[in-house]
Amino acid sequence: MFFHFQLCIDCEKAGMHLLLAGCNDKVLRTLECSGIRNHLSDQQVFVTVHDAVCYAEHNMDRKNSMVWV
């Protein structure tokens, strides 16, 4: 679990926006209980991958951004 927490912190420090999609209830509860959810805004958690990609494409800096799915 520490790795996932550190990943969120490292992404924030590097200016990357971590987006999660398709998480089931168990995953969302685990994120909440572990404190990782505190590092994610509501705009970073999506029901579908399509929703996450549409958000990323709409909000990214097109010159300096890359979307990984």
C-alpha cells in the first residue's frame, strides 16, 4: 500500500495528474481507508476510462502533456 501512496505523492510533485477509472466499491473503500483518496480530488476519479480520457484531453496542456491509459 505504501507504494501506491508514494506514487500519488510523486505524481503530484512531478506535476502529473493521476486519473483513476473503473474502480469498484472495494477499491474505492481501500483508497479511502488507506488515506490515498485524500490526495485525489473528485475530478481524478471516473466511472469509465472513456470519461477519464475525455477529461484529460479537455484539460491537458497540449504542448507538454501525454495521456497514458
